[in-house]
Amino acid sequence: MDEIGMSRSAFYRMRARGKAPRCVRLPNGQIRVRRSDLDTWWASNCQDLSD
């Protein structure tokens, strides 16, 4: 979350609203985001801001 400059709580709020990148839950319960999904999400959000 440091990479995208977002707090953990803000990320989880976005995730609950369906606005976060696709997440993968690991067997130990941790949540991860694939690099390709993060890059796609980041590109689409940057595009939205520039419109």
C-alpha cells in the first residue's frame, strides 16, 4: 500500500465498494494483489482522473 500511497483502511474501504484491484487471498488468510492487476487498476484510475 506504500507503493500506491494509500492507507490500509482506505484500501479496505475501496475493496468493500468494489473499487480496488482484484485481490487474492492466500491460504494463511493474507491478501495480495497481483502486479498485473495492480498495474491495470492503476492505469484505469489515472485515466479517470485525467478526464
